[in-house]
Amino acid sequence: MSNKVLFCATVDFHFQAFHLPYMKWFKEQGWEVHVAASGNMELPYVDQKYNISIQRSPFHRGNMKAYRELKTVIDENKYNIIHCHTPMGGVLARLAARKARKQGTKVIYTAHGFHFCKGAPPVNWLLYYPIEKTLAHYTDCLITINQEDYQLATQHFKAKRIEHVHGVGINTENFKPANEKEKIQLKKSFGYHPDDFLLFYAAEFNKNKNQQLLLQSLALIKDEIPHAKLLLAGKGPLLENCRELAANLGIFHMVEFLGYRNDLQKIVPMCDVAVASSLREGLPVNIMEAMACGLPIVACSNRGHIELVQESLNGYIVPANEYQTFSLRILEIYRSKKLYRKMSMESKRIIRNFSLNQVTKELSNVYLTYMAEDIDESKGKYNRTYI
């Protein structure tokens, strides 16, 4: 009987975006890979895919049906390992796997940033903290991706094992620095002047991502850096609000609303500084991509940004909503080529710990702990062998 692993998340796009290298890794070990998530996306390295009607909201009645569907899949397939992701994917998978755990299945959950954290609304602590604390009892390995979550988990949760892994891994072959000549060519190819000072942020337009701060900051330095341009990639409910704010601030001509893009590996290297205004982050991929391209970072203070940006080394951390300070930090980087070069080098150095190769090593070490444990059907129990 072949060894099987189940990856579970709320939607299948999550795996397309972040976890294909680890599914490939399991296939290379000779394992059968299954996926359970909402959606009909075809995924490589997957032997069996289940479209489970998981809903994002914990209050959605459809999650009762999703729980039953998922439990049937888990009970029938007798997985060796289940690795679940996303809040609702993690909740339903751990509940549905309780019987399977008694029979030897190991359940791993990656918290991509707890909803309860410093600065989070009280309702998040009231709702999500008790859920995660309870479900930790049904978790063999809880993986966190930033130090704040790791400290909270080790102090308050009773999972059998708690690990810190450096995010989902950044492919430094896809995101890499452009030299001066390449940067000029890229800028020209997108219709920008070689001297344009490009600020970049990729995120959904919503309250948490807080793009308004970036617009207000740009308005304060529009005279000092008249050739600055703020490139905002993404869509979302507050997009039109930000368009109106840019017009009211007199900077609409300096802001590019790029919409959804699938060519960020070309856009990011041509930019000069990555900016990040979000109020809460787990470990933001957009900042890691920018660092891999050698960009200095100016970001609002939160647990995810603090994990990546070392103050005055590869960028600056600014208290939330202090757009005057934010604008001054951008000016400092713009005015000093020496500072820019230092921060660029530091971004490239720091990001090595978050590379795809490094994270694959960290995750494979977690997996290998459980991979040697398989079912001896003739004896009706699990035997542990050590690789």
C-alpha cells in the first residue's frame, strides 16, 4: 500500500500560488499526493483532487456539509500525513481527522498568520484564539511563519510539536535583481522614463492593506520627487476609493493602478523601493519578492514586516498610519545612493533565509519526522522506522 499525503485548504488556488514545490517533493519521495479544497483548478503533482465546498466564513452553514465531505475523504483514504492550511481549511481538516489520528495519521497545520495578534481587533481574539487553542490538541505539528506567532503558540497552545518555518519560500530564480542597464530597459518597456523613481506595492485594495497611507505619503513628497510614481497592483473593494483620493490629493498622474498582474517577476526588478502599508501581515510574499530583487523596503510596523525588514539595514519600519514619517523615509532612500546600495545588498542577504531551497529543507525535516511511520497492516498497527 502506497504512502499518501493530503493537502487541505479553503480554496485550491492557495496551492497553485504557494505549495506546488512541496507537492513535487512528496512525489519525488514516491508518495501519493491528494488535495482537498474548494475549486476545480487542475494542479500538477496531484494524484487525486477533491472539490470540497469549504467556505471562508466560519459562520457559513455550508461548512457543515464541507466537514462531512472532508471526513469521508479522510476516513476512506487512510492518509499517513495531512497538511492543512488557511483558517477554515485548518479548522475543518483537524476536526475531520480526529478519528484518523487515533489510527496513526499525523496532522500538520501551517498558520499563515494568526488572526489574533498585536493590534488585531478584540473580536478576533474572542473568536479565533479559543478555536486555535482548542484545535491545537488535535495537531501533531503546528507550523508558524513569524516569531510573534511562534512565541504565542509555544506559550499558550498544547500542540505536540511547534515549529518555525521561514514562510512559503521565494523562488529566487523567478525574482532576482536587475542591473542598471536591465532596469532601464525594463522601465522603457513598460513606458516609464529611466529617471522615474518607482515605488511598488502589490495587494488587494481593502481596509487592512491601507493603500491610502501610501497615497498620502506620496502627496507629501510630490514636489521633492516630481518624477516619482507609485505602482499599485491588485484589485479590491476600495480601489475606486483610492482612485478618488489620488485625484483629490493632486497626484493621480503619479499613481499607476495596475490591476491584477501575473508578470510581477518583470515589474518588481525595475522598481526602486518597495512600500507596504498593511496593518496586519503574517509573512508577506510581496515584500519577500521585492527583497529578492534587491529593493529597499519602507513598511508599516506589524509582525510580518518586522520579520523581514531590519531597521536601517534593508529598509525602515514606520508606526502604522504615520504617513509623514513614511514619506520622510522614502526621501532618505531617494537622496542617498550610498544608503540605497547598502539597503539593496542587505535585502538580498536577508532573503536567503526565506528562499525556496531553505524552506524546502525546513519543511522536509518536519515531514521526515513522520514519513518513516507507516501502517503494518498484517499487525494492525503503526511501526516506526527511522530513516
